[in-house]
Amino acid sequence: MKYKEINLFLVVALVWSLTSLPCQAQTRDKIPYYINLNNIAEGTIHEISDQQLHIEYNDAYGTAKEFLFKIYDWKRHIVANLQMDKSLGINNYTINLDDLYSGWELDKIYMGELKNEEGAIYKLPLRIVSPPKMKDPVVDIVVNPVQVGCDDLSPSLVEFYGNITGGKAPYTVNWYVLNNSRTDFLYQPKEEIIALAGKTSLVRVDKNPEYYVVLYVKDACGNEQKKIVNLVCGDSRKKINSVFLEELNSPLFKSRNSIK
């Protein structure tokens, strides 16, 4: 089977027409998350729950017009052999796995491979999984108080990271660190994309309490969850208080989508 490289607009349209992703909040202008074949982290297994594989390949040579993409099962048997058209630069592909093979097994690891013009081999580990049972992501903030100073002369350093379960990957994660009145940022807001459920990257705050740390998470279906931690000092002791808020009643967050 041969797949042609197509531009981003056509990819989105193709995804909509081929299948309906298991999302309550799907929209036609939603851009799928593409796995970059050039930058697969060692030990990472990408989970596929909707039989749609979105991959991206950066062609740095442009000397060949196509490449061969093979998918092997855990017994090293070829289950798919795809001739992929490409051009110099970024190439995006959407592959419907059900069109390639009828014997996919849940929780088994498959390996996608391609070889570039220089003979380098790129490997993409895949696991076919059932759609998530929890339609909304569940979000927690883990706090590690390395050193907490409760006066202006004492240094302070606290680490925060998020833990995400449920929902549908990938996740868009936004961190905000606010002053005590929640009217201004103490740091520039930070955004990242998490390919799989699990831990986010660390956020380190070296400000003295009191302040708020807010974590917003949106999954691939548009479902949002949020957590907030208020770090305060009271009774001459450090005190960490985590509170889940249904809504942040601050004008700062009414326009958060416009913050870059």
C-alpha cells in the first residue's frame, strides 16, 4: 500500500472522514497529534486507542522521493509494508491501521521502522490499547519543598510536577504561578505537550510564600481539568495546602487562552 504526503489541512479533513475519534468534544478544526519519527525518546511506547496513527518525518536530504515504512509484530513478523511519498522538509501522514491489517492485538507491542537515505533506522514502538474508561483526565500536583523560607531573608525553592491519568492523550499542559492575590504572574506561563499519561516536567519556584501554582490540562478530546496549590506560611511554620477549584474567579484567567 502506498501513502502520499499531504498538507496539514488535508490531513485534518481526512481524519474526520475516515473515522470518528472517541471524543465528546471533537471539532472539525482539531489538529491531530503527530508522532515525530526523528525524535522518538528511547523507551517510549506510543499507545494507539482509535486505530489512527499520525506520524511526522523531517526529510533532511530530499534525494529520494519515497521511503519504506514497515510495521513488525512482537514476533518480528511484518504486518504492514508501506511505500511513503515524501519531500524535503516536514512530511505528515495519517494512517488507518484497520486498512493495513486485521489482526491487531490489544496490549501487544508493534514496531514501526523506516530507513533514511544515509542508512539510519528510525524505530517507533506502538501499543494498541482500548479506548480510555475515564473520559475526563484526572490531574494531581505533586509538591516537593526543597527549601521553604518564610521571610524575605531566607531562600526558598519548591518543585512542582503534575500527574495525569485518564482522558485521551496527548495532553496540553499549562502552568501558572500567581501572586497571593492571583492578579499577576510571578513567572512567564509555561506550556508543554505530554504524549502519554503520566508525569509532566518539573516547575521550580524560588519565590518566598505566599503564592499559587495552577495546573491546567486539556486532553486530545478538549476535556479540561485543573488543580491549584497555595503555598503559605502560618504560625511560624511552613504550610502547604492543596485545594481543587471548580473555577478560578480571577480576570487573569478569563483571557488565559490568549496568553502565549
